[in-house]
Amino acid sequence: MEKTRKNSPKMQEAEITNFEALLERDHGTKDSATRISFEAQARAFMIGELIKEQRQKAKMTQEQLADKIGAKKSFISRIENGKVDIQLSTLYRLLENGLGRNLTMKIS
């Protein structure tokens, strides 16, 4: 008799009932170190995508944006690729000074 492997598609379908279950399976429980790390990386990726989108709308290159805020092109690239956890002051500089966009925040 063949055993069903834990990672087999049939077993995964039966165990996963919602997004939280998927996150727990792949990245640990909500307060675990691995989950916290994953969520931080996901936020960095999301911020990078937002910056890239705004830069492209402004028809600017990474180099032009970097020059405008006094940074290196490689720094802009790392941000856009979610490889850097940027400070709020850097985000402000990028969006408002570099791209002419307003930054608003909401805490909920």
C-alpha cells in the first residue's frame, strides 16, 4: 500500500481551506519568526512595486530617480526588487521629492 506524501497535491487540497491556512503551512504561525520575516519581505516587495509603478508613470529611469534624491541606481533597483527594508524617511524622499507624489498614511 502506497503512503500519501504530506506534500502531495491531494493532501494539500484537503488541508488548505483558506489563505491563513496556506500562510501557516508555508511560513509558520502568525507570530513565528519565519512568518514575521515572510510578511516583512512581502511588504518590502509591495512597496518596491508601488515605487516602480510610480517611477514608470513619471517616465523616469532608475538612474534619473536616484540622481534626483541623491542615491545610487543600485539602491533604487534593490528597493524596486524588494531587497531593501527602507526607512520611512527614504520612502518620503523617493515619492515626494523624487517623483512628486504625496505620501499619506492610514493606521487602522
